[in-house]
Amino acid sequence: MDRILRAAFAPTVLKVRDDSQRHAGHAGARDGRGHFEVEIVSEAFSGLAPLARHRAVYDALGALMTTDIHALSIRARTPAEA
């Protein structure tokens, strides 16, 4: 996930946290997919509304959204907002 997001957005800040252990036993976690939090700061988000920023992150992660990720919390900002 880290490598993909760095390649897609050239972020100045990128923090990826795996919170899967906090969701053990949760119905969506039983299939082995994880719960993650992403904080990302990139100029690529300039001019994009929050929903468009989230969609851009989902698009960049592509297949991981169906194979490895069950839940994803995203905080996407521009350098001016950081």
C-alpha cells in the first residue's frame, strides 16, 4: 500500500496504519482483509473536493480494495492544509 500510494501521489507525508487487530471478530475481517488508516499529504489533491481525493486513493489502490482491504479511513490533504 505504501509503495503504491508513493508512486501515485508523491506525497510529502504518508502514514499507513494497520488497525486490523482492533477489529478481530468483526464480520468483514473474517475473510482476512484488513482495516487501515491512511494519512497522506500531496500536491496532487489540490483543487479536489474531499470525495474526489478519497476516490483517487481508492483508484490508486485498485485491486487491493477487493483483495486486502476491508475498511480504509483516509485523511487526504494538500501541503497548504497540512
